[in-house]
Amino acid sequence: MLQIENLSFQVNGENGVTDILKNVSLTIPDNRFVVITGPNGGGKTTLAKAIMGLVQPVTGSIRYDGTEITGLSVTERARLGISYGFQQPPRFKGLRVQDLLSLAAGKASLSQDECCRYLTQVGLCSCDYLDREMDTSLSGGEIKRIEIATILARNSSLMIFDEPEAGIDLWSFARLTETFKGIRDRGGVTLLIISHQERIIQLADEIVVLSEGELRQKGPRDEIFPLILADTVAGCSYMEGVHQ
Amino acid sequence: MNKIDLKLLMKIAGMDGTPKGAFNIRKNSQLESRASSENIIITSKTDQPGIDIHIKPGTKKESVHIPVLITESGIDEMVYNDFFIGEDCDVDIVAGCGIHNDGPECSQHNGIHTFYVGKNSRVKYSEKHYGEGDGAGERIMNPQTVVHLEEGAFIELETVQIRGIDSTKRYTKIIAGKDAEAIITERLLTHGKQSAVSEMDVILDGEGANARIISRSVAQDSSQQTFYPRMIGNSKCFGHVQCDSIIMGDAKIRSIPEISANCADAQLVHEAAIGKIAGDQILKLMTLGLTEQEAEEKILDGFLK
């Protein structure tokens, strides 16, 4: 279980202190599929990074499976079973796709069959990619799909994906939603996905709406999703007209 | 050969004892052992230190190992090795120098390797440098490699120096004839107060000649590196110079690639980059369960692999 209590995060900029997260509290039971959504700049990525330890909150606490992890390093959290798929993954000159998948799986060298299994789930053919370097020769969409494959290879108990759909073509996206659905159906994993995509939101058990650094809504998909749609068109005469 | 010799041989040439095929092992400025094969003949030079290696035309899938070992402190040697490779060959040549210096005096190896690669021959040449030992004496290597490629000849030249060598000045010169091709891969890691200078002249003389220089280096601590890869196009040719360096600590790196075209049909490109390890690279590997130090090592290993 993931328990977040009164989490706040601020940045110091030219215009003084800006609150990115304001006293966010959230509990996610095990084996749930939770989508965090909301407007751009609402604090979603910061919340995900705070769970992974990539940013340190100003106040508040995070507990995972009963362990207080707020003061733990990224490495320690990873070893406790938390993984995080970057929205904009880094590239590595010299490291091959197979090397990165092996590191993710915690093995000296992952077999071709195992690599193939993870890459196929993100719509890539392993024969074409295993020996490729993770450098600029790969497109943004390819890097993103390999990033997601590393999280699958890691097979941790809490998988966080930050906008996995960003930069991915329509065909691969369809494959990806099937993969998420498969993980959900197999069970044993908590999925926390930041997304704006209806097809991903439709897979969720629960939806969390984060806006202006505050938790605005949280609840079962069937309850929250209609509210999001209503909120999208509210106040816009053109959109309201379209939906009538 | 003792344990130190065997370790050095494994480090520089991947040799576990005596290799298959022709070889020449030089130790502390003396011939340690040698074997020629039917197609690869090794003979000592009579006018200066070093050897001549003659490879008969049509020799395929054979190798020759010529490692150099220095285990005594105070050795300063200059060696001339010439390779005469006939037409239509396909051979691997493994060189390299390992220095174990436990003494107070400097140990130094200077070597000039000259290759004459015959028409349509393919050569894979690898040269590794390795240094170790607890002595205060410096470990110095100054290799020169000169390659003459005849029509349609090809050489893949790989040089590796990872730690252990206090000072190196390397010079590589390639003269490529018609339709000849060269791929030069250089990998270097310096640390402590080490210094390394690598200078290259790749001259694309013949029509259809092409060459690629791929240099990757890591400078740690207060070490210093300087690169001067120069490529000259004298005909319709293609050349690409790529120098990438990772800088760490208080190190200093200078990278000065130069491309010169003396023909309107010469296509030459150079890229050079120096930068530190990106923070998000370290963080990504930490999210996979590696410590910060393990992440850094993996990134460097991959970069220099």
C-alpha cells in the first residue's frame, strides 16, 4: 500500500516561491490500477517523482508497504519495489538496448527470448533493437517504448508511468494499452499511470485528478470520469455546443 | 613466463598462454618466444630493434599476435615493426603493450608500426595498452601507427588504453588509396595526473576512399587529454570524424578535429563533443536499483565498450 500524507513541494523562481504540490494526501491500496490526470502544470509529474525519490518534498510523508520512505534514496526505493518510467527518458551512448533491459531485470545478461518478451509488449521487434545503442540513432518514440520495456523487465510491485503515451504512434499505443490491461488482469502489481488518454483512463480502477497542486477528485473510474468530461466543456460555449 | 607475464598477456592480447598461429612475444627488450606459420613469417630486423612480418598473398582467417611486456623498472625501448600484407588477405593482428613497474624508475615503450596492406586485403588490428605496479616509476607508452592502404584494401584499427598509463603520445597516420577503407576506433580512460595526446592524420588519396574515426574518451580526476584528429580529402572520398569525451573531476580535455578538402567531390564531416555524465542518466539507472557509483560505472563501461 502506498500512503501519501500532506505532501508539499515548492520551487524558488524569479517570481518568488511557487507551490507545486499543496498538502496532497492519497492512499493507493495494493494491486490497483490508478490513473492520475489533470491539467498541465497541475503537479502530476512532481508527485510521481516524489514517490520515486527524484524530488524531495518540503513537508509530508510517503510510506510504502508500511515503510517510511520519505528520507530514502532513489536506489533504496527501487530496491523496495518502486519503479518509474520517465516522461522524457535519457539516452546513453554505448549502452545497448539489451544492456539496459538486463540492468532493469537485475541480471548480468538477459536472454534474447526474455528481451523479446518485453520489447514485443511495447510493439518493438527485438531482432531489430537488441544491439542498438540507446543514443540519438533511436527516435523519441523508440526511446520511450524501450523505457516502458525497462519497467516491464524490472517487474516491481509498484510501477509508475509518466505519460507513457507521449510520443508513441497510434499502432504502438494500442499495443501498449493491451500491455497495461494484461498487467492489471494478471494482478500482483500496483499501476500508477499519469495520463490524459481516454483509453488508458478507461482501464483504471480509480482516477485521481490533480490540479494547481491540489488533489481535486479521487474515486472509482465510473464516478470520476463523467465529472472530468463535464469539467472539460464547462464554461466553453463552443465545446458545450459540440457535446449537446 | 611468470604469473605477472601471463596476466599482462591476458590484459593486452586476450592470450591465455601461447596463441594459435604466428606470434612474437617481446619481454624487457628481448625476444621471449616466436613462431611463424606457413603463411605468416616473422623475422628479426638486422639494422634496428624490431621485427618484419610478411603475410603471403591470399592468406585468410589467420592471426598474428605480437605483444610486448615490460616488467623491469628503468626500461626505455624503441621498436620498429613492419607488416607486409600481400593481396587478397583477411587477417587479424593483435598487438599491445603491458607494463608492470614496481620500481622507482620510469618504464617506457616507444613503438612504430608500419603496415603495407596489399590490394583488396582486409586487416583487423587491435592494440591495447595496460599498466600496473606499485612503484613510483612512471609507465609511459608512445606508439606510432602508419598504414598504407592499396586499392580496395581495408583496415579496422582499434586502440584501447584504460587506466594505468601515466603518459602517452600516440600518432596514427593512414594513407588510403583507391576504394580503400579505414575504420579507426580509439578508446581512452585517464585518471589521477595522467596525460594523453592522440594525433591522427588520415589522408584519403584515392578515388572512392573512405574513413571513419570514432574516438571515445573519459578523463577523470586531474588528468589531461588532447586530440588532434585530422582528415584530408584529396579526391572523391568520404570521411567522418567523431570525437566524444566525458569529463569528470578537475580533468581537462582539448579536442581539435580538422577536416581539409582538396577536391570538390570530397565529403568530410566532423563532430566533437565534451560533456559530463548527465544527471538524468545517473537517476535513470538508480531507479533500476543501482547505486550512484554503480550507475556511473555502468555509464562509463558502456561508453568505452
